[in-house]
Amino acid sequence: MASRIQAHLLLGPISTFSTRPPFETAQWQPPVDIYELDDRLLIQVEVPGLQMDDLELHFERGELRVEGVRLRPPLPAPMRAARVEMIYGAFSRRIPLPDDARDDDIRASYDAGILQILVPRRTTAPERRRIEIS
């Protein structure tokens, strides 16, 4: 059976697998897509395998910060990892926002591994006023 698995995965002999502990935790950053509309930004953050309770979203000084943790699932006792490509552990992603972003009505939802954030934008330019010089 082992040779069939090796051939299928195109890997060398099982003894050549890395000896590092499986499922090491690492700091990582989820990928982000940002779309612009006249009146809002749509930000999508790819974070599969998380529950809503695993995510935090903060606004501070002109940027959004998405933080969370993806925990590795426990392995049954006789099972060993043969290949580990998924990243587990804490993550943090800072997303700078444009000057016209408003923080008063930011909305977020999470579905199917995608955190979707809507950030409203000012649709009118700030009023220009003259400042007296003394």
C-alpha cells in the first residue's frame, strides 16, 4: 500500500519526509482582494477553516486589522502527517484605507471561508475653507 501512495503522490520513500514536527504553527497573512466603488470599498479576506469566533476585525488610525487563529485539527493516534502544506496558527493582516474611508458604518460578514468587509466612503469632498494666518 505504501508504494501505491508514494507513486500517487509522486514522493520519494516515506523515510525522506521532513523530520520537523507536523503542523508547525507560523505567523501568516491571508490573501486579500480590494474592490473600489464610488461610495464604498469591498474587501474580501480568504480565511478558510475558521469559525466567526476565530476572527477579530479592528479599525484604528486609517487601517483595518484582521486577526485570528486557525488551529490544526487533531490527528487520530496512529496517524502521522506525510505532507503538510496548510498553515496553522495566529495571523494578522493590516489593510490601509484611503483618506475618504469612513469608520462610522463598517460592516462585515463571513461565509464559506471568505470574510467580506464593506467600508463606506465619503461621496463629497471635504469642504474647503480659508484659514487665517496670524
